[in-house]
Amino acid sequence: MPHPMPAEPAASETTAPSPARATAGDDRSLATRLGTVRARVILALTVLTALTLVITGAIDYFVDRRSLDDHWNTSLERAYAEVHTLATTGVDPATGEPFADADSLVRLALQRTVPEPDEGLVGIVAGDLRWLAPDSVPLRLEADSELIRQALLLTQEPRSIRTTVTTSKTSYRLAVIPVSLDANSPPAALVVAFDQNPGYDELLRHLLIRLAIGALVLAIAAAVTWLIIGRILSPLTTARRTAERIGGSDLTQRIPVEGNDDLARLLETFNSMLDRLEQAFASQRELLDDVSHELRTPLTIVQGHLELMDADDPDDVLATRDLVLDELSRMERLVADLITLAKADRPDFLHRAPTPIDELLDDVLDKSRPLGDRDWQIDARPQLTLDVDQQRLTQALIQFVGNSVKHTEVGDTIALGAELDPSAKHVHLWVRDSGAGIPPEQQERIFGRFEQADGSQSNTDAVSGPLIGMGLGLGLSIVASIARAHGGHVTVDSTLGEGSTFTLVLPALRPDLDPHIYQLGTLTPEQP
């Protein structure tokens, strides 16, 4: 039985398209030119999104192109299978018998084939173009003479061939299917070809449409993102303008904080830094003002007495020497107290350690007894351990005691005590006396610098003594600084003719400390 020659593997071909590559400029130089964080973020997002759009579009294009090539190859293989089936099992409709020659088989194959829109066929017999596709077939292969010449050359091969042929008109994916029924019949071949350019052009058009739509969406997204980022970064712009307005004479500017995100916490940190700067500058100014104010008088006294001193009078020289030494000692204490106040806002002002409050009260009481003949008592001695600076608290309580001694008489009561308030959030340490009391209008001012219990500012005629700031009006101010450094404050409760109670109010817990360090016990008053 006649049969067509089997098709051998198609000749290999190499297609190396050159996809367009998007190149990005130097991000660093662009960022330098654009300058703002907003523009750099938008540029980075836009470039990244555009690259993603181009890369995914190119991948889709080449995947679709590969799928189209596979479709053409499958169609050509199906055409070969149909011709093979027709040659082995078909009959010539004119005779009702098997095909007598290849010419008739090729003609019938052309008549029965229903080609796709971009598919064309021709029949070649004995090296000549013999049969054409029906007029209904849109792709006319015979119209491309270059294709026909190459097809005639390919029919000389005894095997089926599938290859790509490019002419001046277009590019074809074709198959040459040889038909040979017997040795006496002339050789024939069916040529089936697909025009590749319309399919590739359609894919490219779809790619460009997708890229155009993507570019439009990207432009809209960039504009919306520009507005959103501008709103997000507006606090930074406010921070920059605030920083520009801040000067050495004005540190009161603050940045409004909205929200609870990272940017809000950054602005809160910035405001906290401004608070610390303002406090540092204020402390520096106060220190300079205090030093210039308080040192002027003793220096004037020293200078005046030295100028008036009779160098030939030994008694006058001795008296002047004693006075100068006394004033220098006073200035030394003044400078030491001012330095203490200046250090009060520094992180290293306190040296905390777990301190039993009952032992602290006993220690302060022992140190206080030599200060005066008073009725010394302890109102309450709690079994309570706090993380505090024991030396600073002793310094503060001794100052309270010194003030009480100054404003009480022999035999009056001076009592110390401590307790945990009902909320368990604060510990109160107090010094109570039965002295003359403080007028209400002076109670709010006595913790200021150079303020004394009688409401007057300090003067150089005050009596020197071992207590902190005695006669200088600095003692209670130092106590207030010690309380603030511990996170607390000081209060005074006084009634004229009945006495006063000075209280240190300290937090019972530190947020940065393990709460198990505090050992709370029973608060029991104890008399000495």
C-alpha cells in the first residue's frame, strides 16, 4: 500500500530576540539633585514599580510568543498526520480506489484542509508549483516568490522538513510534507506555512497596551503617593522649621505630635531633647546669675576691708584677716552649693542602691542630735527598702532638721518618720517640729534659690554653720533638686505657733527596676 515518507525531526533553528532593557540612572546622583526625602522615596518606588511592570510584561510577551510557536508547530504536525492518514487509508473520490499517484493526493489534501486565518498551502509536483489553495484561503503563499523558491529547494529532500523561512515580505513557519506512492510516480509535496509576523505583531501590540495602561496607573499612583508621603512626612518638615527657629535665646518651640507610630515617637524624642536643652540652658543661666549676684557682696566686703585696713596696726590686720577668711569660707560653701544645684539635673547626680528606710531614719537621727537640745523622736519606722541615693536623702533630711533646729527652742519636739501612702505608689519621709511655723504666703517660696524662711533673700551677714546652705537660702532649693532627681517632690505643711512638717514624697517603684527589690513591711511608729 502506498505510504508517505515519515517525517524526520525538523532542522534546528535558533531565534534570539533582543528584548528591550530598561536602564536606571544613578540613584545617588538623582537623589542628590532631587534633594528631598519625599522625592527620593517617590523616585525609588516609581523606578521599582516601572521595572517590575516592564519585566513582567516582557516575560508575558515571550511566554505568549513561545505558546504561539508551539501552536504553529502542533498545527504543522497535525497537517503531516492528516496527509499520512489520507495516503494510507484514503481513496481517490474520482475512481473509488486508492490513490494512483501523489498528484491526486496532494490536490485532495488542499481541497479538504480548512486553514487558519494566517495559514496558507500550496502543492508542488515534480519540482513545479502545481496546486494552489482554494480562493477562500486568505494567506496566498504563491504571492511570495522568495518563499516558493525556497520551498522548491526544500522539496528536493526525501524527508519532511519543518523550519522558519524569512523573506523580504514576512517570516514563515512552514512544513514541507513529501508524498511518494511508488517509484514510477513523480515526487510531490504539500507545503503548509504560517505567517508569523501578524501573530507576533498582535502580541507586541498587547504588550504595548499593557505597558501604556500600567504607565498611566503608575503615574496616578505616584501622584497619590506623593500626597500621602507628603502628609506622613509633614511632621519632619515641621521639625526642621522648628529647629531653624530655635536659638540660644529661645528654646520654647515644640513640635506637635499626632498618632502613635515610629515618627510620632521620633518627634517625642526630639521634644524631650529640646526639654533637656532648655533645662540645661536655664540651669546655666541661673548658675551664672546666682554666682554673679551672691559673690559680688562678699567680694565687695573683702575688697573694702583690705582697702581700709591699716597695715601698721597688727590688731586691724588680724581682724581683717579673720573677716576675709570668713567671707572666703562663705564663698566656698556658696560655690559648692551652686555646683550641687547645677549637677542636680545630670544623670550621674544620684548613685542609687537598695536602702532600708528604717536604718536611714536611725542614721539621720543620730547625726541630728548634736545640732540642738531638742526632744528627738521617730514617728514611724517602716520595714521598707527603696532604690535611692542614701547620701543625698541623708543630705536632704539633715537640711530639714537644720531648719527645724533654727526655728525651735530648747525642749521643742523634732520628729522624723516615713510611711507608704495608701495607693502604695509613693513613700513619704518627713521631719516634723513644734516650732514657730511659717506664714502661708512664704510656704510656696521657701524652696526657691536664695529664699529664707522669713521670706527675705540671703545676705552676707548670716551666721556660718555646718549645714547645707545655712544663711544662704540654698538649702531647701537643694532638697527640692534631690527630690526631683528621685522622681519626687517636696511639700511643707505649717501652722503659725504650732510648727511645720517638711516632707519628701518619693515614688515607691522605679519603672526601670525589678519590683521585687522592694521589701514592704509593717509601718510601726517607734519612740526613741
